Amino acid sequence: MDPSTPADVERLERENATLRHAVGLLHEVSKLLHRSLEFEAACYAVLTGVTAGVGLGFNRAMLFLASRSDRAFLEGKMAVGPADEAEADRVWRQIEAGDADLHTLYEAGLAARSAHASIDRQVRSIRVPVGGDSLVARALREGTVVRGEPGGDDHEGLLDLSTGIAAPLTAAGGIAGVLYADNRFTGRPCGPVIEHVFSLVADQAGRAVENARRFEREARAARTDALTGLGHHGALMERLAEELITAREGARPLSLVMLDLDNFKSVNDRLGHLAGDALLAGLAQRLRAQLRGGEGAYRYGGEEFALVLPGAEATTAEAVAERVRRAIADETFAVSQEHSLRVTCSLGVVTLVPGMGVLALVDAADQALLEAKSNGKNRVVRAHPGA
């Protein structure tokens, strides 16, 4: 005779439904992670699975990864969730009104990350001491899921210790970070099934984040000049093609500077190719130091470099080129323990005009560069296409 009461049957049915949902969620999160090769996208896929109503449904989720510069700390990398109860209420009403699946929510959220900008900025500014007593640090040290406890470190009110839960991210090289979530606004406790699924999501997240980082390193290496660390010729042409489209669609200016070291061959002839390589590497560092947000430096080939200046009008681009020329000419470059060199460069500047394509843009800047070299070197010449 079955001793189960109606209440027992109802409880088992609820647990079975939760388990079925959990299995389905793990499958959906796994699919998201397989599609998310870039690091930021992989992180966001994890947090979407944890917070979405069709996912685990936590109010907020945060990702902390081991610092590359100091293994004694975890660094906040990303967060998703409302900043306050009013925003939480708006989010829940939108979820109830819609019928989106996890992938749709992920795509929409990834395209509008500013919706979570407040909590995301806050988390990205945090460094968690591994030896501390917050549940994030404890999850890393203990290597298992931990829950918040009264009196623990809540990182100046960021973590909700009454509902917070944290799980380690396990990767091939060990524990790579910690996944945290809480229900600050609903106060809903996390049951044992959700806790277990949360730990499984964290386990998948560790491998996915590690793979995404490896993919980005390899992609960056494939687009980077090994000597200078700048983008190579192919990366330059891709960037110009992208910026050309953006400039046309937004009706904003785009300028290009081509730069060539003067008398570089004599450095190789007098001091050897190692000294020449050291000079090129030093030049790349100086170029990076002169550029501002959104601008890019590339090694076009040999001792010739390019600067992409989105949004720069002709006069602004010419001023940037002159600033770079002075930065190179005014300070010596150490190319070995025994030798420091003072070098100069010639620069050609061009600003996009209607009807100009990538090749025409590069050619115009190159012609201006040749004019600068033929007119005495160590100077800036601006092209006037269409004049």
C-alpha cells in the first residue's frame, strides 16, 4: 500500500518539475556558451542563464575572475541585474509581458548592455582579497558552493548576504574565478535543486570563459605584428573598411596618417637588425602613448606605420600627426645597452572625401608621405584629394 499523502505527491511533482526545468536550462546555457566565442559574450551568456526568468531567475548575478597581475585578488568582470527595486519591478513586468526564450533574451541584452550599466560598473571596480571573509572569497578557497552568512564582508553593501550564493568556476588550470547570484529584491531563498544547478552552471562557465579567453588570445595573435604588438597590414585594412562604413552611415569624418621612419636603413647597417627591431618596438610604444580613445596604430610594413583617426577632421588629423612627429623627434630611443638614437619620421595625412574607398584612402596618405620625404623629411604633409 502506498503510504504517500497528497501533500507528498504534490511535493514530488514540484521537485520533478524543477529537475526537468534544471536539465533543460543546463542544455540551453550550454548552447549559449558554445555560440559565445568572445570573452565578453561568454560572460554575458553565463549571467543571462543565471538571471533570466526562463533561467534560474535570480535577481542579480556577478562574475569575478582571478587577477592576472596579482593572484591574491579576484577582479569583478561583469554583472547583470537591476540597480534598485523600481528598476527590478519594471524588468519583471517586461518579462511577464513577453514570451522570449533564453537565447532571445541573451541577444537582446547583449545588444543593450547599458540597461545594466550601473551594477556592471560597480562590480568592475571591485577587487576581492582571496584571503577575505566574503562568500566570494570563501567559494574560491573552499572550492564549493557557499551561501551568505550574517556578519560577512558584503563589499560595502554590494552583496546580499541573506540570499547570496557563490560557486567556483573550475577550468583546466584550476579554479579561475567565482560566480555569484542573489535575490536582493524578492528575498526568495535558493532551494537545494537550484543550488545544485547553479554549481553546474558555474562549472560550465569556468570552461567557457577559459575557452573564450584562449580564442581571443589566438585571434589577437593572428591580427598582431609580433615585433611591435600593433595590428598588422590585414588588421589595418579590415579596420579601415569598418570605419569607412561607420563614417558614411553617420556622416562623420575619418582620417588616416601614414608614417615612415627617416633613414631607418642606416640604423640596421650601422648597429645591426636587433637595434633596428628595438627601435621599431620603441616607436610602437610611443605611438600608442600619443593616441586617444578609439584611435588605432598599425604596422603597415617594414618601418611604415599607420594611424586610424575616426571622427578627426583634416585640421585635427594634421595636429595629431604633428604631435606624433614631435614625440618621436624630441626624445631618444634606447636600442641597446650602449646606444640611444635620436630619429625623425615623415608623415602623410588624408581625410575621407565622398567617393573614396579604402585603397584610395591609403594611396592618398601614402602619396602625401612620399611628398613629405622628398621635401626634406621630418615633416607632415596633408593630402587634398578632390581639390
